Amino acid sequence: MKLSTSKLTLELKNFYQLVVTCHGEHKHTKVSYYLIKDQEVIEKIPYSRNHSHTFNLHERGRYRVKVFIRNAEGERTIKNSEDFRYKDFETKDHPVYQQKIYSIVGVHRNAAFIKLLMEKHNQIRSFIDSTNQYCGQTFFDLPVESLEDIKGENVTLIALEGLELEDYQTESYTLKVSETNILTNNLHRFLAMDLYKLSRTFYENGLTKGAEYVKDFIRHKFNSYIPYTAEIGEGTKLGYGGIGVVIQKSAKIGRNCTISQNVTIGSRGKQPIIGDNVYIAPGAICIGGTIGDNVVVGANAVVTKDIPSNCVVAGVPAKIISTDMKEYEKYVKKE
């Protein structure tokens, strides 16, 4: 069976659904589709005998589709559609969400960590000093104001639960993780690794109570223990949000690693050290020795001793099963 010179068509249905059709192919020919937005592949559809596929477009931008066609003999050809610009739905008739402007009541360590927690998703105007002792100064890059300074302004105060502030719009907080309040609601917007970074920032700024609060929230939401005292390098990520991950408090983990769900990284007296570009599969337990760079640790493996760089280990206890890293390069992310 030879590959035909088929025609590729795109049709936008229902204003956001992109229908790709590959015409003229034999019924046994398999087709794979890549959706490309602004020169980046954002969705891949594996080979099947479906000669048409529908992509749901979610964002405006410049799109094209790359189609791979393969016959029974393994011969392959590639077709690219023309670029087109997708504008998405018009939203002029929708009400515009007015973001609140917050000021944080108090000039103390708790107020500082609240500012660092809230500022990513909210507009923070200032700190409020009801004693007027620090007014006119700055605290964590924000001005310190009095209650009089914001009177009549469209500002919502963030204050400790139980603090009475008549004539001011106020949202209260507590430091109890299990309760729903403005702080907990904001923490729910973060993934586990982002929360670790946040708690690490608090720790490095001497805001230990805030660091503990976020660490406890990670345990509450993800059933994971990811302490702010552990050192975790840039680019390292947690599989499935970090569910069931336990990391020893003095662990040192390198850059661009992947730590899958239900992984334990601990030690039997020695500091756990993991190099760069390490993939740790689900259920693995690393409780001894140093793991080098470019290492794959198999699912449910138990690492009890030092592991050199550029190898794959598996089993209980874990042993080297391969040094051919080309076969496993998709697991090892390098810069």
C-alpha cells in the first residue's frame, strides 16, 4: 500500500473547535496530529485510523497543524497546514472583574509573610500601623500607612480574626490550616513545588512561622512532607503535584529532577544528596547514599547505597541494570 498525496483541510466549527481532515487516505493508513501554537507543540494525538480530529482551542494566537501519515509498511510522510490566527470569543459584553486592593493590618513578621503569600495573585497597597509608630516608612517594599490614610479609599483590610475595625471593609485570617480563610484560599492556587518555594522564601527571610504554616498546608492538601529546610534545585518538579512525597529535612536535590508520586527521600544518618537530571519513578525509596547526575531510579526501587552518575537502577535493594542512557533519555531532562 503506497502513501497517497492527500489533501489537508481545516475547518473552525462552533467558533472554537478546529476540525482537521486528511482526505484521500487508505482506510488502513494511520494518522497522528500535532497542534502547534506560536511555534510550540501544545497537543499531540497518537497514531490512529481516524482521518479527522477535532482540537478545542482555548487561547487566542497563531496556530497550525502538523500531520504525520503512516502506512502498514512503516513509510511515513508529513503534512503541514497553513498558519491561521484564532481570535477567541469576544468578551466585551461580560462584566469586568474588579481586582480588590488590599492593605495588611500590622507591621510584624506575620504581616510580612502574608504580603509575600498574597502578592502573586493580588494587589497589595500597604501595611497599616494602627499605633502610628512606623507610618511613613517602608516594610518589605511597601509603605506603612495609618488607618486615616486609607479612610474613604477602596481598600480591603486583611486582619487577624477577632480584630474589630469598624467602618472598614475587612477580611480576616487565622494561622489554622484546616480553616477556610483568605490565606488558605490563596494557598489552594499553588502546586506543591510552588508552595515549597514559597515556604523556602519565608524561611530565608526569617519568617519561620509563615514557613511552618505553608509546610503544614502542603501536608494537609497533598499528604506530603516537603520541608523548607531541604534544598531543591531549579527546574525540579513533582509528579502529579507531589502526592505522597516525603523528603528528609536536610536533603539536597539538584536541578531538573523529576520526583514522582509516593517517593521517599531520606537517610539512615547520612545527608540525602541527589544530583542533577535525576528521574525517580513512583513508589521509590531512597534512604541511603548519594545519587549522581543523569540517573533513573525505577518504580518501587529501594536505594540503600551510593549510585554513580549516568545509570539506571531498579530492584530491592536497587542495583544498576543499565548504563545505556540513550534508551532512557526521555526520562532525564537536561538543560
